[in-house]
Amino acid sequence: MTTEHIIPRRRGRPPKRPEQSLQTRELLLRAGLEVLTEKGFSATGIDEILKRVGVPKGSFYHYFDSKEAFGAALIERYALYFAAKLDRHFGDLSKPALERLKSFVEDAGHGMARHDFRRGCLIGNLGQEMGSLPESFRAQLAAVFGDWQRRVADCLEAARSAGEVSAAVDCERSAAYFWIGWEGAVLRAKLERAPEPLEIFADGFFAGLRTG
């Protein structure tokens, strides 16, 4: 049996070399993340992304079967990127646990400011659009938020054990509250092109941890 019978041909124009395939797919994902963190999935056309990287439409469909498949890949890529960011902050044992969470908040604020508050959170953006998105995205987005929430809950557990926050704090619920509030603050900061929504939320959240 030949290889052609084992592996079905993909649509679109194939790359000339394997390394070119990896490079082109990466360029498409990076461009997609840039556009979708500024705009929404529904408002973004494939042609806009292709134009950014100079890739013909036929080649796009060699890497992704559809826009939905492309969106799923973007969610996965962003989730990995953001989990690494959280781990970098929460794994910094040179700082007390609560300072690690504050460090993440500060870093995320600087990241938005670096792009003039035009870019938000891809997962939050897609969650806002869920009514018009493929249903397959729902469980994927919920799983990402669940993962982020667990990481914050673990950080808060460490802070509570160290006496940095009130012993009455429910770490799981506080972690859920953090992401619900943080995503809203990111949306508002993007709307106003200003850091105040992030600062207001962070001040209130950390004040609540001290009182339980």
C-alpha cells in the first residue's frame, strides 16, 4: 500500500519544504492572534490574516480545514502561551504568593499599555462572542478558563497558608471571581483605552482578600 493511500491529501497548495510548512503555519497563527485580540472572530476575515503574512488562500487551506479549525488552533495556542505566563509569575518562589499574583496583574497591564489598549484577551473576546461562534468553541473556552482559575486558586491557597490573606477566604470562589472580574476589566480598559479599569478591579480584589 502506498503512502498516498495511507495519508489523504489536504486541500490547498502544499509547502515546498517541511520547515517552510512549520514557518507558514506559525505565521498564520501569530497573525490570527494579533488580529483576534484586537477585533473579534466574526469581524475578522481570513483574507485579512492572509494579507498580513502574504500567504495565498489556497495555502491557508493546506494548514486548516476551515475558519473554525483555525479558531480552535488559535484558542489552543493562546491557552498554552498564557498558561506559561501564569506559571512564570506563580512559580517565582522568590516572592510571597500574593505578590506573584500582583506581579501577573501588573505585567498584564503593561502588556495592554504596550499595545495602546487595543488588544485584549483572546479567550475573553471569544467568550463575549459565543452567541455567534461555532458551538465547538464553548467547551474549549470553558476548559481554558477552568485551567487559569485552578492556577490562581493554587496561588491563593499558598497565600492563605502563609497568612498573607484572611483564613476565611474561599480560594476556589475567589479565583473564579478574579477571572470574571479581570476579563470585565480588560474589556473596559480596551473600550476606554486606559488602565484605570484594571487598577480599580485589582485594588478591590486584593482588598477583599485581606478582609475575607
